Amino acid sequence: MRFQGSGFRVRGSTVGKTGIRLVVAALCIWAAGCGKATPEKEYESGLAALRKGELAEGKARLEAALERAPEAAFAAEAQNWLGLANWELGLATEAAANFEGASKLNPAAFEPVFNLGCLALEIGDMSRGISLLRRAADLDARDTRALLRIGDWTTRNGRWDLARRMYFEAQKREPQSAAAAAGLGRVALLEGDLAQAETFFMQALEMSKDYPPALYNLGVLQAQTEGHGEQAQVYFRQYLAVAPHGERAPAAAARVGGQVLAQTSFQPQAPTQPKMTAGVWWTQAQEALEAGDREAAYTQALRALELSRDGGDAAQAGEILRRALELFGDRAPVQLEAGQYWMRQNQPREAQAALLKAQALDPENSMVLLVLARASAALEEYDTTVLSLRKLTQLEPGNADALWELADTYGDKLGMTGKGLAAYRDFERQFPSDSRVAEVAARVKALEEAAAALPPPAP
């Protein structure tokens, strides 16, 4: 997590000679301490300063400790903490370098990979951010934070199929996770399945009494149900009782006061001036490129692509994408953006071409494989669809969407009854809580009846 309350006092920059001598003497006592100020103690004092919100002082001490002992036992943790400090100070490039350094020093550590993934999402590099968070999730099979972070981000950005998958996987790791249950409820609520959403929110409350997100969203759900206005008020009041200063407290208070609010908290928000904002990012990308900083230009180009996409202006998104492909066509995330753009334009042939390039650049990118499968299915090129989905199920055994679409392709598209039946039964066994399980029996029956109706093979 990043620091809260990051303010720190700035000391005066002009002192007299006496003041300088006093400062030097004090530093000598602190740093030398008659030989007692070891790098370990510098690290500990730097960490203590960071925890008090004194970022500049804490950063300086951590840097000093690392300079004296760059490979000490504390070095990986120090790099991670230094990354958090730089991130809070708005120094994203330095923060990323710190997290990468921490990961190199301790490749099995969860925290630096998790932090690097969160940072990548914040600066707009969706593909890398999700890939890093998946890697973090694999580093610690008991930790659900990376899965929940992907779920929350993809929920807010309209990737509900991926969000659902992450929450289900988090539930497998931690069956009593109220956060995972509430996340599934939010996805169901956004998709309009109010009954399923209510079930998940109630599960969250069973796991964690008075869990604020479940209470608030139950209020939203009841408000959307005709004749349930009073029950909605009850949930909003309960939310305010347990989270009077919570993130949704102002909205809950407004609803209790009778104000009707649109439920937009988990939908992508278009910038007030999407053309100008995306254009500014693109201009900054060009300036960074001219200054010789290609990596910074790439990061800003991704941000421009994201904002132009969410802004809803297809012409602007297409123009920025064209320029980004000219400069960064050798990067898988840019080709993935191109594939998604063409899918939104209902041009699967162009989408498939871009996605095949993305796959060649990053063969194990799960999002590339999923979108490539869908583009190929739209073109009725089911061989590519099957290959993509099979690889995706191997890379991500917990990917319910991949297995479901593979079963549909085998059974309904290709008429491969045996493989289709096996895939549907695997889905039913692996994902018993998925709402699509209710469809399995009917689909299996249809496939069996279709197979029975076929004439017997010639002798």
C-alpha cells in the first residue's frame, strides 16, 4: 500500500556558520555515533521516518543505507520501501526501478512485483500491470491481494469477464473472502443480474458482518428494485453507521436524504475533455521521444490510447492508435489495443491481424489470447479459436471464460460432441459457483440429442 499523509516539513535553506557547525556536529553524532551507525540502523531509521510520513528524510536514509550496503540482507526490503516513497512523491520512473531492483534481489518476494503491477496500472500500462499482478499472485498461492486488485481495476474499466474470473480465483484461495464475494456481486449488479448480485452481497455479509461495500451495494440494488426504497434506506444507514467516513459515505448520505444517484462508481469515467486530455498525453509522448526517452514516451502513448478509448471518440482513438503503431508497433500492448479497437469497430479481420502480431510478441499474454479467440470466432476460423483457448486454459486453469468458450466452440460451432461434452462437464466441476453452470445440463442434453440423431457410420 502507498503512504497516507505524506507531508513533511522542509527546513530552512540558509543558516549561519554557527548553524552549519551545529548541523554538522549533529550529523556526526547521528551518522558516526562513535562507529555505531551501521547501514542496518540507517535502514531502520529511514523506515521509521517513512512510517511517520517524513518521506524526504526517510528516502535519504534508505538511499544512504543502500549506497553503503547494496546487497545487504535488508536491501530488497529497502528497495521496495524506497519505491513506495518515490511513488508517493510522484516519481514513477524511479519507483519502478526500485521495485524492479527489489525483485532482482529477492525473486520470490511478492510485494515488489505486486507494487510494480499496481504502478503499471496507474500509469496506464494495462497489459503489463495485469501480467505483473498475475505473476505476483503466482508467487504466493495464499495471497489474494493481486487477484482482487486485478478484479477491482477490470471492474472499473468494463472488463467484467476478467474481473469475474479473478474474484472466483480469489474465492478458491480464500473461501471466506468477503472482498471476493462483494466483487462478484458488483459485476453481477453491473450486468443487471440483481438476484445473483444480492446472493453474493449476502454471502459477503455472512463472511464479514457489516462489510461496508456489501451494505452500500445492497442499498444500490434495492434502490433499483421497484417498491424497495425503504429497504434501500436501511442498507445505506447501516453503511453510514459502520463507515461514517468511508469512500461512499457522501453518496450514501445523499441517498438517505432522498437524492437519486446514478450508479456509476464502477463504470469507466470519460474525461471532461477527452480530446484535449488524450492529445496532451500524446504530445508529451512525442516530446519524450524527441528528448531520447523512449520508455517514457511509450508509457505516455499507452495513457493517450487509454483516454482516447474511454473518451468515446472513435476517430480520435483511431488516429492516436495509428501514430502509436508507427512508433511502438513492436510492443504487444499496442497491438492488443489495436485488436480491441478493431473489435469495437466490428472489423474482426483487422483485429485478428493485430492480435496475431501481439501474440508473436508476447505468446503467453492471456488477454491477447482471449481477444484473438473471439476475433477468430467472429470470422468462423475455429481452428485458431480452439488453439488460442486451449493455450489460455493451460496458462490459466482458473479461467472460467476460456473453458466455457472452448466448450461452446467444440460443441456448438464444430460439432465435436465428445470434446464439447467433456469441456462442459469440466466447467461444471471446476466452477460450481459460476452462474453459467445452470446452462450446462441443457447444453449437454442438446449435444447428446444431436449426436444420437446422426446416422450410424457406414459399415
